[in-house]
Amino acid sequence: MVSARNGAPPPGKLKVFLGSAPGVGKTYRMLDEAHRRLGRGQDVVVGYVECHRRPRTEELLAGIEIVPRAEREYRGGSFTEMDVDAVIARRPEVAVVDELAHTNIPGGRNAKRWQDVEELLAAGIDVLAAVNVQHLESLNDVVQKITGVPQRETVPDEVVRRADQIELVDMAPEGLRRRMAHGNVYAAEKVDAALSNYFRVGNLTALRELALLWLAGRVDEGLQRYRAEHEISKVWETRERVVVALTGGPEGETLIRRAARIADRAGSGALLAVHVARSDGLADADQAALAAQRHLVESLGGSYHSVVGDDVPTALLDFARASNATQLVLGTSRRGAVRRALTAGRGIGETTIELSGDIDVHMVTHERSGRGRLPVLSGGLHPVSRRITGLASGLVLPLLLTAVLCLMRGSLNMTSDTLLYLGAVVGVALLGGIVSALLASLTASLLLNYYFIPPIHRFTIAEPNNVLALLVFAVVGTVVATVVDTGARFSRRAARAAAEAETLSALAGSVLRGDEAVPALLDRLRETFGMQHVALVRGGAESAVSASEGAPGETAATAVEELTVDGDTTLVLRGRPLPAADRRVLTAFTDHVAVALERDRLAEAAAAIEPVRAADRLRSALLAAVSHDLRTPLAVALASVSSLRSHDVDFTRQDRDELLGTAQGALLKLNRLVDNLLDMSRLQAGALTLQIQPTGLADVLTAALDSLPDEHAPVRRAGLGEVPAVLADPPLLERVLANLTTNALRHGGGRSVTVAASALGDRVEVRVVDRGPGLPPEDRERIFQPFQRQGDHDNTTGVGLGLALSRGLAEAMGGALVPEDTPGGGLTMVLSLRAADAVPDPISSARNETAVP
């Protein structure tokens, strides 16, 4: 950004008028805004506005100063563009610039008009600009799928998102179609074709929804920025955002689909899935299941996130509040009744509900609810809070039991008292481990001696049997606690080994299937070990990175691990220090990364070889086809000339003319074949020279038909003299029309062929219609490949360069060639070219305001 403190003016402000479709009136609204600012006393000029001959829009230009445009010569024609230097020299307060996605005529500083606008903003000039939603880069392919029209002129989304203001100019589809029917958008002769193609109600409704959703996303970004700048953690329910918590368990798909339904019912609700990875070694989640659940979330239009945190409820709620989530979906606990009874504290769901505040929490039941296994608890492996609880229980639980037994004195004998104390020791062992159990055993022994072994209330024992009972009690308590602790340790090791085996199995399977790219492998590595940052460094630069979204910054406890993958590649992990037990699996990850890199190198090598193989296949097809198409006309011409040179037959003048005509026709066919081969080679080499100029279709078609053999079915013409001239290279356009007509005559079943032309927007469409058998949809792209013929599957019927060459020449001239079904049967080739009377674009035919059907 330009700083006024450095002597330069502060940057100007950009206001974009975003049209939901062509013709909704964004240029009109932009000029109306310009008049409003003029009325406020601001200095406003027009840098570039295209009215497209719309009278009401042209009327609004009156009263606003127009900066003269810059003239540029291009391919023999003279065109005008916005004069950026003149606008900056004029130094207005506000400049009006239309068609933000426009591609400039070569010769200026900038290739695109949005780059011109950035220069104006940098010079401190406010800009009013306009663009249609179909020209946003992120929506380009979506719009093409909906409307069938490619939008070759685009503007990066970020350019529009950076605007200080975005105003949506919208209109109901029915209202826009009425505007078109009244002639307020296109000329009368173009209305019918536009209404039946691009401007169908379904297309306009889809474009309108795209515009609203895109703008809603931009508004949402602004809201998130505002919340972050003002440190607002409270949830604002401006839009429903549903967060679903995933553990990698089998219930994940059920939770995702339930959350997706909740988001769908909210209209434009967003779906976010989050997995909390613990930072205490290998994650206990099923990584393969998490990968499948991630795919499911993304297929439903949601986003997947992974955060690191030891306190799962806190991590979940921190993520939800940072995302301004309104609803949180959790699965009910898989713990059974016994496990819940033995586990100290509340579960994750209960804790999350208590801490959720203004976030709604949905507890979703599933088929695995309450069917978890009974855990074996271990003191040495529990968190600090549980160890403290275990030690406290070792003191408190025997005291409580003593109080109860004292109240029941006389109803139980010595054996029962001893067994109850032993049960308390076992319970403490399960809760806190061996240390807590030993403390409980010692406490219980002293209490049993003092309160229940005669003499009572004295630490002495009168009978030898009671001494033996007390010793057995202490030994049994100690042995039970040791067995429980040892079992828990072995269980933990077994679980860890199972987790390692499952992780390694998933990695091996992914490498064998070839479905894990290096970035995805690094992402899995980061999630498995709970690291903050994992990078693959090659030659000193990071070639692939996986970073945790919610990871804290580096602290004194942050460790950096480096492992060599191959000669010049290093795997770098940044995060918690890794224990030695994790090294085996980490080494396996490193080996898999090396295999993935090697596979990528082999794929690159195979890709480099593929052009050579394609050229070889092309050469073989060429030889197979040319051997037929060259031999046939040569044989005909040779036979005719040989007959004429023969002295054995006395030919009449009519016979001689017929033989000469046959030889001439064969040589003309041979000449066309050689020309096609040469032009195709120039196209593939990018060495074809074009002379684009205004060209009349009627004259070119006449020349094309004159080059065809005389013996062919009639060719009907329609509308060729009623359309404007097109921008084309006349000889090449003649070749295209000749090839298309020849193809239609060859496959038209001997019936007449129609060549018709019509104007649509700034384009002219030429339709070559035959009434033959037509072509299945699956073969329509194949016929445009070199050395393929319509209805030919083995390249034995000829070279088949006509359609491939025609499409290549059409695209080189800025046009397009596509096949369509002929109503009633047959095939129609549609050649679309730019009209010469429209302001042309040197690269693309798609204009901002005149998106054509």
C-alpha cells in the first residue's frame, strides 16, 4: 500500500458493482452512482464505459467528463482502450471503469483492465468498477458447466474481494427476460437466440445463486476479520456454522451426515469437521477411517480441520468459537456402563456441554453407543490429575470404609471386614495404579489393626492368627495392585503396537495403491505424532508443507527433528519432543515419503516419455492413413495420364476431356491433402501465420464451394448476407468452410447440405447442417483428433484431417467449432467467430457485458 507519509498519496478506494448476469444493469447503476457523487461535488471522470448501444445507459453518460481513449493498432485494425496515463494525469477524485475482467489490446503496460485499475488506485484515485459474476476466476468452470459457454476473460477473486465496497446488482430471471424481450439488452434480431440459450430461466437462477453465495462468503470474511480485530469471542449467529467432532471411530459417518442435514436445514449453513489429535505420541484414531471421513466431509461441501490438544473439550470449543460456530455435533460415548462407573470424572460430551456457553451442542446416538470395551487403568500411565486422585483415594477410601464398618460393628465378622478392605485396595489400584494401591494397603492395614483386631484402639495384636491374617492381607493387596498395574502396562503396549501396525498397514496400502501424494503423507505424519509443522526440505527450500491450523507458536519446549529421506531431501518436524518409542514408526513414515518421492520421479519420467510415444503413435497412424489417401488419387491421376499417352486407343475429344478432368480432380484432392498435412504440422508447431481482418461470409463460402468437386449434392445457404463480417483470415476461413462442407456432403447420405449464419451478441455462428445418420455423443470429440474419420475406428478410410484442422484453425482465429445434433436426424457443425463490428478482444471472444449463448 502507498503511504502518504512517504510523500505519495494514500491509495484510492475501490467500489465494485457485481452483476449476477449480463443485462441486469450494473453499468447503469455504476453511472447512477457517478452522478450521485457529482452531485456531492466530487470530481468524477469516465475512464472507460461500454454502453453496448443501450439508449438509457448512454443517456447517463451525459454530464460526466470522458477521458479520451488510447488508440492501438492490432492485426491491421484500430482499437481503443482506456488511457491510464491520461486518467492519472487528469487526477480526478473518482474514475469510472467498466468491464473489469477485460483483456487489453496488446501494446499497453498491462494485459488486463483490473491491472489498470490497480494503477489508478495506487495513484490515489477512487474507482467505480463493474464486473459480472461469471467472470470471477473461481466460478469460471462452474458457469461453463451451467450455461455451456466458456468464459475466457476472468478476474482473480482476490482483486474483487479487496474492494472497499461490493454492491450486488441483481434481478429476477423473469424480469431480466422481460427486459430482453423489450429490446433493452440486445438488438431485436438477437433476442430469440439469447432467450433460448444463455438466458434460460434455469441458467439465470443458477447465476443469481452463485452471485449471492459468493458475496455472502466475502461478507463473512469481513465479519471474521472484524471479530478478530476486536477480539470478540462470543458467537454471533449471523450464519449457521455446524462443527462436527470426529474421533476416527466407526460412528464418524453417522455424525457427518447428521451434521450435514443440520447445516442444510439452515439454508446456507457451513459444515466444518474437526479432529483433535493428542500430543502424547501416536494417535489412537484410525487414520484410514479419518481419511475416508475427510473425503465424505469434502464431498458434502464441508471442510476438514485437525487441531492438537490434550484437553479435548477445550480444544473443540476453542476451534468452534474461532470459527464462529453456532452448533457443535458430538457422538454419544462409546463407553459402557461399567467403564463409566470406573472412570473418574465426566466424559468429553458432558464437559463440552457444560463449557459450551452460547454454542448449541447436539449429542447424536449411534450404533456404537455404550459398546466400548472395559479399559485397564494404569497409575504410571494416567495424567497427573488422576494420579493425585488415586493417592487421595488411597487415604480417604479406607477411612470412609472404616467409618461405615464401625457403624456396623457386630453385624460383620473379622473375615468380612478384611475382604471389604481388600476390595477397597483393588478399587484404588484400578483408579490410581500401584503407588496408590500400596498407600491404600498400608492405610487399610493400620486401620484394620487399630479398629478391628483385638486389642481394639491399640496398634498391637493379641492372637497369632490375626497377625497371619494381617500379613496375608498386606501381601494380597500388594500382589493385586502389582498385577493390575502390570496388566495395564501390557495392555497399553498392546494398544500401541496395534496402533503402530494399523498406521503402517494404512501407509503401505496407500503407497501400493498410489493414492497418497507427498503433501497428504506429510499431513498424516503431522496428525499421527501431534506435531505443529512438518516440511520436506529439498535443496534448502520447502517443497511440501503440513502445518497445524490451531498449533501454538514456538516455545522453549518446541523441538525440531530432522531425518534424511534421500541425498538432498530432509524431513523436518517441529513440535513436541518425540520419545524413543515413536522412532520406529517415524522411520517407517520417512521410508514411505522416500517411496512417494521416487514414485513422483518415475511419474515425471513417464510423462516426459509420453509425448514421444504419442508422436510415435501419430506417425504410425499417419503412415497407415496416408498410404491410402495418397495412393488413391495418385493411382487415378496416373491411370488417366497413362491412358492419354497410350497410342493403342484413339480417344475422342470428349474422352480426352473426361480423362483430363479425372486427372485434375485427383490431383486437386491430392493437393488439398498435402495442404492439410502442412497446415496441421504448422498448427502443432505454433508456426501458423494469421492475417486477421473483417471478412464477409458469403464471398468466402462461394470460394469454398468453388473448390469442391462439381459432382456433389446441392448446398443451401441461409442468412449469410444478413450477418456482419467476421474477424478471420480469409484463406484459412475458406479452408475451414470447405472442410466442413465436404464432411457434411460425405456423410449426408446424398441429401442437401445447409450452411446458415446468425448473429448472437458479438459473435457470428455458422452452422453446417447435414441430414445423415448423425454421430453418437461419445464419438464427438474423437472426430476432432488428427487421423480420425467419422464412422472410422481403424484409420483405414483416410487421413481424416479435415475436422481436426478445422477446429485448430477456428481456435487460432479466436473462434470455436463444436458439433450438435440436427433436429430430425443428422449432425450440425457450429463455427463461432467474432463479429467485426463489435469491439474485439485480441485473446478471447467473451466480453463482460455480452456473454453469448
